Amino acid sequence: RFGLEAPISEVKSRIGIATGRVYLGSLGHPKAHWYTAVGPSVNLAWRLLERGTRDQDCILVCPRTYELTRNQLRADRIQLDYSDASPEPGIAYQVRSFLDT
């Protein structure tokens, strides 16, 4: 219907979550602008999203997010290999399930 040739059941989502400071603001011209977030945490969340597997639903969280939420979820530690000289942590956690609270 919207140009998608695969059944909706085959569409998978990837989510990257990073905890930290972000800078919010409106960008663009007064007649054509948008509200956005920028900063190191936004960049890290994007990198995590990009590292997620494309053939299944996937949530990756940064080490700081994991430390804040580890009593509420089960996750596997994974090693990340950045091809550039990124200062970001080389580990992340892939969420497997959420615990009942």
C-alpha cells in the first residue's frame, strides 16, 4: 500500500538507547523549521541502532543505560567494533526481555 513489498509481519525494528546530555532546539528557517536533538548521546544512540541486527527486532542500550535499568531487563553484553576512531564505548547490551516489576 505504501510501496512496501514485504508483509508487515516481516518488517523488523531496531532501537538504540543512550543515556546522557542532549541539546534540544529548533533548526531551519522560521517558515520551514523542525525541532531536533543533537549531542554525543544522540550520536551514540544512532550508532547503536545501526549496529542492530536487521533480520529481527533489536534493542541495543549503552553501558550507562544498562547500569540504570539492569534490574528491569535481561540483556547480553556485546562487543562493538567501530571502523573509525570513535571515543564511544566499545560495548553495548542487547535487550533480550523485560522483567516484571
